[in-house]
Amino acid sequence: MRGARMPGLSAGSAMRKRHVVLLLFIGATAAVWISFAPRYAAPLSAAPERTAQRAETQEARTAALPLREALGKLRGEVFADRSPGAPPAAPTLAAPPIERAPHPLLPYRYAGKLLYEGTALIVLAKGNTLFFAKQGETLEDRYRVESISGERITFLYLPLGVRDTLTMDAALSMTPASAAATGATAEPASPQRARLRWEGPKTVQAGRPFEVALRVNSPQPVYSSPLQLTYDAQALKPLEVRAGAHFAAGEFTSRISLNGSILIGGSGSSGAAGDAEFFVITFMPTRSGGTAAINVAAGSLRSEAGAAIEYDPPPGFRAPIE
């Protein structure tokens, strides 16, 4: 019988052990849940109110902070050496202004105005040299004659782009055609005025060159003399123009137009007053039966200071062509 009880006791003891283990498991689970649960759990409805209160508190703190001005421009070098022994930075100096080359004085003076092939030319003197120039021409690659208007000549100095003006004096004396044809002078001769006269052969032959010279007799030295001559282009052909004794030690220039005009300029004479040969022209008569006619159409005589010397225009040269 004892052997029959032992199995029953073992079953009850096992059941109790299971209950104990189950209770222990439940208790451990409850302890773990309690340890991880929030101690002060707030209701869900209170969360929005606390969020609003926190926002209001943050705004109040922000409003209480002092205002700051905007940062201005940087002054000085950002990465400059601030150590006590560092030398002060050198100040930045402005670049010096560019100095322009000095503007030279106008080297020309007015010596006359002539008409050449229908174009007005001005005659300019520079030292012992005479220049014939028209509007738009450039002298010595430096001065351009911009305009010739009234009594004023305007020059443009090309290296600097600046302008100079030169005043012209009274118009040059002109020989009327009637006076040249008849041999009469425009004004009566005066001992205080310079006189011009032609020298040449009484007759010339077709096909044979001849020379004619213009002489000057002046009570004061003649330093320069731009002149314009006219000739009969149907009967004469100019071959050469050369300086006379008066301009032998100076400068001499000429322009020949086969249309019947010659420009002559001389300057830098010996300065002696009296009777002297101005220039000599060589002509070739191209036909017989006509007249070799040569006239001083316009011109001026100038002193060394540039002042005009009054003169009596000469009668025209006339010689029959055989």
C-alpha cells in the first residue's frame, strides 16, 4: 500500500512547485514593468498647453535681449599681424598723376596768303624756312592746319591733341590786271616804300630759253618774301626757278604750276637794304608771234621781326616772241 501513495504525493508536490514558479514569474514581470513605467505621466490633454507656455516663455526671453547693430565694413587688414613687436602697416599711397609733356610754343609766324590754282594758301615762316600750306595739310608731321577762317589760322598739335591759333594781318597787296597790262602802278612811288622791277631781254625766240629776274630796292632789310607770279601758259613753259643774290645765304622754295602760276618764297637774307636780285626764272617760249608776259599777282615783303614792308608792285614783264 505504501508503494501506491508515493506517486500521488509526487504529483501534488510538482503542482505546488509550478504554482510557485508561476507566481514568481508574474511578480518579476510586474517589477520590471513598474521600474520602466514613467513616474509622473501627464495626461495627453495637458501636452499642448505646456507647449504653448514654453513658446511664450521663449518669446519673452528673446524680447528681453538688447538689440545689436548690423556689422559695418571691415576696417584694416583682417589677417594683419597684431603682435606687440610687429611694425605698423605701411599706408597705401595714391598713384602720382601722370605728367603730360609740355606744350611747345607754336614755331610758325604768318608770312602771307596766296591763291594757287584756285586754292587759298597760307605762307608760314619758321626761322629761315617758308612753308606753303592749305587747310588740312600737316607740317613737319606735327602741326595740322585745321582751319583758315577770316583773320585766324587754327593749328592742331598732333602729339598732344591741343590747338593753337595764329592771327593773320591785312591782306596782301594785289596787282590789278589793268596796271599789269599798262605798266602803271597801283600807287605812286614813295621813297619809304620798297620797289620791285623786272630785268630781262627785250625780245625772245621760240624754242630758245631765256632768263628773267626780279629785283628789289628797299630802304630797310627784307627778311622774307612770299610771292605769287602768273605767266602765259599758252606761250611759255617754266624750266627753273632759283634764288637771287638777296637770298643766297638763306632758304628758298618754289612751286611751279603748268597752268600759269608760280609760288616763290625766300627768307633769311643777308639783311642788307638796297638794290638786290630776288630770284631768277628760266622760261622756254613754246610758240612764235606771241608775247612773253609775266606778272607779280600777289605777295608780301617782311622784316626780320615779321612786320610787313610796303612796296610798289612792278609793271608786268613783256617781251615779243619771234
